[in-house]
Amino acid sequence: MSQVLTKADLIYSLRQQDPSLSRPLATKLADAFFEEIILALERGESVKISGLGSFRRRRKKERPGRNPKTGVTTLVTSRNVVLFQASQKLKSQLKTQKN
């Protein structure tokens, strides 16, 4: 696998775990999984995946900003952002792998 985990990598991994799974079906499964997460976030719901963490949508308020290159002050419009918080299980797993 590459340095970045791509959707193609996930599909490949699904097919490695179940060789009878066709590429189109594995692609459909991955697409459906991501689509459910996106739809839930659009509805304003949190998404919790056991052993991985939770995703939630947050509205950031309008605020003053500055272009670091030019120094020009501008207004940054309000927007939605997605936050991810890792589960305790994931955090502890990564911690033990680090040592």
C-alpha cells in the first residue's frame, strides 16, 4: 500500500479478505459506506465507528483573517467543518505501536 490510504486501497483490501467479492461489488460497498457517513453529517448527526472514532460537523463562525503572504486583512466567511476524534481503543493502539 501507498503512503496515503486511498479508496482503491480499501477496495483491494476488501477483495483480499474475501476473494469471492467482485471488484464492482467491493466498490459499491465502499461507496455505500462513505455515502452513509456523508449523509449523516449533512443531516447534522454524529457518526461513531467502534474502534475507530467519531465524526461530527461543526459550524465555524465568520471571523477576521489575514493573508500571510500579503498581510491584507479579510473576512473569512462562516462554514461547516468536519471534526474527527479518535476512540480510546485507536489511541492506545497507536501509542503502543509508537514505542
